[in-house]
Amino acid sequence: MDIPGVKLTPTQTRIMRLLADGLPHHGKTEIKPLLPDGELAGPTAVRFHMSKLREKLVGRGETIICEIHNNRICYRYVILVSAPAQVPGK
């Protein structure tokens, strides 16, 4: 998934392609194989990559949210209705 004006690493591109459907069913087990070390990645590797992606999306009114579904952590890519820069009075 290409985001105009945002330079993504190959790993971030793979993660964004997975999250592009906007559904909340993408857990660590689906994301870990997309990382450079795959299943050998450490326990905080997914969280690190999600944080870096959020940093790149912050000014665009987009983000990746973390939700709990069926007792597991899932990630979802969302476009915010009102980005902070678009809120009147701010």
C-alpha cells in the first residue's frame, strides 16, 4: 500500500498492505512473519514497527489502533474523521 508523501520501508509496506482492509482481525501472529526476522523477532518487535508507522501517519489524519478481540491483541488501520490539525479552534 503506497501512501502519497510518506516514505515507507519494505517492512512497513508489507504491514500496511495487510492492514489496508481496515478490519480488526490482524494480530501479532499475522504480522510477525512480515518482519525481517519473521518468527524469530522479539516480543516487542511488532509494537516497535506499529509505533514507527503511527509516527509517519500522525499528521495525515490516519493511524493504527490496537484493539482486543477474542482475548487477543489486534491492529487496525483507520482514517480519523477529524484529524487534530482540522479541529476548529486548534
